[in-house]
Amino acid sequence: MVENISSQTLLMLFIVIIVLCIPHCKTQLIYYSEGDYYDLEERIVKLENGPNIIRYENKGQHRSMVAFTALLSKDTTVSSNAVVKYDHVLTNWGGAYQRSTGVFTAPYHGLYSISCSLMSRISDYANVKIVKNGEKMSQLYSAGDTFPHSGQTLQLLLNTGDKIWIENTYNREAELNDHASYNVFSGFLIAKL
């Protein structure tokens, strides 16, 4: 019976089988879920933009990631009323923190979380403030003789170009105790507005 089937009939049968089977095939080459599509798109954009910034489209909305964490790599003496320059940068997504100046500049208008921790050397106390464009937002204190550790976290509405830094409050030097673990300045964009 198979001998009586022509090659044209076999070809038609093969085409019918392919047409019936392809819609039920679940290979990645044919089907992607929406989540898979956006994950793949984000990975491609990360590769194109390098390690400092992630930008990706998600259902028509532009999202940007900004986050930084910087520490002091060694015991540091900060001059009176000077900016603390956190030299050991762990994270700087978006490139908004400048190690050479100690200043974070908001790249977008939005709600940010800004944090700072402080520990003075055992021989002295220290007092620093979180500053936004020259205005004190908050203050931290660390007493001498006991190694007390203090910290603050603020949620601030920042405009594009606003500057945040940590400054020695006193009219004398501040000696900060550190080995890349105690004195930290960090922040991140909660929501772009």
C-alpha cells in the first residue's frame, strides 16, 4: 500500500504535518513571555551602556537606576567645615557620586534615599552633617573614648542637579576611624518624578 503513494502525496502529507505541529511547538525561538522579553531587553541594554548605567524600556515607561555606596578606606582627618571625601567606592550606578569631591549630584528629579554613618577615632569626637545645596538636612555625632557608631537615613525630594554631601560641622579637624567599614555615604533613586 505504501508503494502506491506518490512522492507528491508524501510531500503534501509532510507539509500538513508541519503546519499542524508548528503552532503547538513551544521553543524559545518562536515564543517569549512578556517578562522574558523585558529581561532579555534589559540585559542587552546593560551590555551596550557598560557597567555604570542601566536604562531600559518597560511597557512604554523609561526607568533609570541610580545608586551609590562609598566608604573611607582608612583613618581620615577632615579639615574644619570641609566635605568628607569617601574614597572607596563600592557602587556608583549612574555615575552621580564623585570620589574626588565627595559630592553626589542628582541626575534626575525624584525621590531619593540618602544615608550616612559615622564613627570617630577613640581619641576624639566628631560631628558631621548631611548637606543639600549648602543647607543642613541632618546631623550625626560620634563621641570619643567609646567608639559609638551613629547613622541617619533621609528620604529627600531632589531636583536634577541638586548636590548632597557630608561635611565636618565643627571649626576644627575631625578624625574619623575607618578601615573601609564604619563611615559610609550612600544613596539611591526611589522613584523618578
